Amino acid sequence: MTEILQETGMTVLTTLLSLLALFLLTKLMGAKQVSQMTMFDYVVGITIGSAAAELATELEEPHKPLAAIIVYGLAAAAISVLCCRSLKARSFISGRPIVLLEDGVIYRENLKKAKLDLNEFLTYCRIGGWFDLSQLQTAVFEHNGTVSFLPKESDRPATPADLNKNPSQSQVQTPFVMDGKLLSGNVRQSGKEEAWVHRALLRQGYRDEGEVFLALWGGGEELTVFPMEPGRRGDGTRP
């Protein structure tokens, strides 16, 4: 019984160690590892995950899989730095964009290079919102496995510039209240005061931030407010 408890405790410790190692290496390799992966990132991620799983259950010599994780992580970080500094290395490791469609022509050889068949290409088009290929000027297969589309000028959505309009620039909304808590740091960084937030909430019928699930400021004089309880107005009444 004592031996089982010791082995269980050791397994818990090695599992926590593998989680810590994975977290530190992910921070080292950057957010790209968990967002848009290249083929190399994908291979390294699978290998590191396999080594981490071995580390979690290796009770006799946990330093071996841990060393493998560290080596793979450092190698991935070094290659990432090399790709940032060398165009040739970037082209070799990450690959180059491949033009799949241009001015009404679908390039069969480029589809083969991208390892895509026509059904897969059409699927990418539909996912991108393009059901009529005659509306496309260019389609490019990117190195991360996505397809980018350039529509023809006559088929792209109209912009304010096309209509000789000059709308004011929108701003990214900043959360001032989340989960009923006032985010004082965000308020100060945006050049506002807490009293201003309270007045803005009061104008919309909220007595304090405790009644607010989320409040966002987009640069104007009003807040976009979502109540803590769905179906209730700011004055505490139901619609």
C-alpha cells in the first residue's frame, strides 16, 4: 500500500513537472506555436506532447524525457529566430505561398504542390464565403494551410471611400466593468475617471457596477452595457 502511494505521489509530481515544462517552453516559443502553426511547428508540438506524456509516467528516470522536451523546445525557438533573420531559411522551413487561382485560371500543378484536390479547394472557397469562383481574382494557399482570397474589384463590398464618405474612426472597445467589478486600471489608462463610469451607468439605469456583467467603452460618451441578469433592464425591471 505504501509503495502504491509513493508511486502515485511521484506520478503527480512528474505530471506537474511536465505541465510546468510545457508552459515555460510555450512561452519561450511564442504565441505562434498555439495559433498559426507551420508544418515544423506541428511536428515539434506533437513530439513535445509525446515526451511530456512520457515524463508524466516515467518514475525511474524522469530526467530523460525532460531533457528531450527542453532540447525540442530550444531547437524550435532557435529555428524561429533563424526564420526571422534569414529569408532563405524562412522559405525552406515555412514554405512559400502558392497561387491556386489567378484571373480565371486554376493552376492544376499548384494544386498538386499544395496537396489539394478540386473538392478541397472548393471547400476552402465556400468556407471563405465565395460560392461563385468567377468573382475571384486570386486565391493563394498560405504556408500555414489556409487559403486567402482577393475578389475582383467589381465583386468586392463597397467601402466608404468608394462612396466619397469619411466616417469617423472607430476604436477598440475597452472593458470598464467585468463580472460586476470595476476595472480601475482600464479606466485610468483610457483617460477617464471612476466617477465618469458611475455617472454613465446611472444614466442607463444601473445603480452600481454590481448590476453589470460587462460594460465596454468605445470612445464616446456612453457605455455598451450588458446586465448581470439576462432579461432585466438597468432600472431593475423586466421588459
